[in-house]
Amino acid sequence: MSIVVLVTGGNNGIGLATCQLFAAQPNYHCIMASRSLEKGKKAIASIHSSSTKASSSISLVQLDVTSDTSIAAAVEDIRAKHGHLDVLVNNAGVCPMDFSRSVLRDCLETNAISPAMVTQAFAPLLLQSKGTPRLIYVSSQLGSIQMRGDPENVAYNEAYKTYRASKAALNMLAACDAWEYRGKVKVFAFCPGYVITDLAGQREDKEKAGIAKSPDESAKGLFTIAEGKRDGENGLFLHDEKPGELYPW
């Protein structure tokens, strides 16, 4: 039986690279969640064209993480087709540069409230897993309160006030879920690093500084978690691929 993985925001950036990596594995079935079916279909077509191994191990579900109706429909679709879920990757997110009431509200809605609702809705399917179910929140070191106050941190002089607040909230959700599902589901917050995607700002500066990573590199970190190689760090804030690479909350 294949390991069933759901990746939200799977049609571009880190999500797309993650779907492509999982889909290429013989023992995985990857479900790409995309708000737009059209964009999702194009993304899956790009995966099929780049790897024949992925032709039968990926499918698409429409999912707008900000809509409870859309979330419920996606749950029923996956329940009907698979009956369970083994890995949930909460990846969908936004990174606004502005700070205002409306921008902060929208960012919190997408980056924190929505993954909380997605997890709550899909938890029953995760608990139906015959193996070890895993829940991964794609976070950021910018959400670390301790690192925000550290002048030695590489991102100390970066503002990102709205984004930081949303990821700090997401980190707390991960910590709370690790407690709520203790003994049942392995829960992780994972920072993929500064990744070259449409979400990230100041791309050229980061590339010149040599600290930008590709989505493919970040996908490998997520795959390592899904494979159970970091289960000993359940309930913690991880980064990179190797066990022991952790960030403070």
C-alpha cells in the first residue's frame, strides 16, 4: 500500500518541488492540493513531462485553504479515494511586505488560521494511517521569537513584521498539535531556509549573499521527515536535512 501524502500549495515553489520528489518514489502517492484546478493540472503536467516514474503516483485535489467549504470537499474526496492520509504537509502560504490591519489579517488567515483548519479537518484521516502519521508545518526561522531578538542572527536586520507574526503563530500551532496528538501523530515545524520562489522577496540580494536555496533542496528536507528519519525530533522546530538541525521557538 502506498504512503499517501497531501501537499497544500502544491502547484508552485516548494510545494511543486515536494510533489515532484514524492511522486517519483515507488512507495508514495502524492496528492497535490491547489486552489486553482487549472494551475494544478499544468503543474502535474510539468511533473509528468519531467519524470516518467511519476506518471501514476500523483493526483490533484482542489483546495482553497481559506475556505471551510473547500477544505471539507477535499477531505471527502480523499476519504473516498484513499480512506486515510499518512503525511500532511501544510505548505500553502503568503509573504507580504507591507504592514497594516488588512494585510496582517489576511496573512494570519492564510499562514496560521488556514493550516490550523486544514489540520483539524484532515486529522481523522491521519489517524486512520496504518503506519506512523506525520504532520508537517512549513514555517520559517523568521517566526522564531528568540532569533528575532538575536543581533547575530543572519535575518536580524530584515523586517518582515507581518510574515514573522504569522509564522510565530504557526509555530505555536505546531507545538500545540504535538501535544494534542501526542502518541498518535508525529508533528513538526520545518524551516526550508531562504528559498528561491515567487513567495520570497529580495531574491537577488540573497542569491548574491549565497544563502538562497532551491525548492528542490527544501523538498529533500521534507522528504527526510516523511521517511521517519527525524521522528526523534517530534514536536520541535527543524531545518535542513540532518537530524539535530533545530531552531529555537
